[in-house]
Amino acid sequence: MILPCVLDTDTELKVKKYISCGMKKTAETSIKGGGMMYTMEREFGDE
């Protein structure tokens, strides 16, 4: 069974930390105030 893990973060530092844990950045979205929201994803389990 494969279990997806999806999360959002608003800082590049956290994006780098999540990438080092095996996650992939799947989306970037502009938010109010000129910031960015990043969507991260990783799948866990057996195929």
C-alpha cells in the first residue's frame, strides 16, 4: 500500500529541509503580501 504525504510550507529554508528528507516540490503559489506557498509531496510504502 502506498501512502502519500502532502504538505504546504511558506519558507525556502523548510523546502530545502524537506527535500533533504526525500520530498519533492510539486507546486509554487503566490500568496498575499508577496509571499510564496510551496507544496511538497512524498509517497511512503510498498508498491
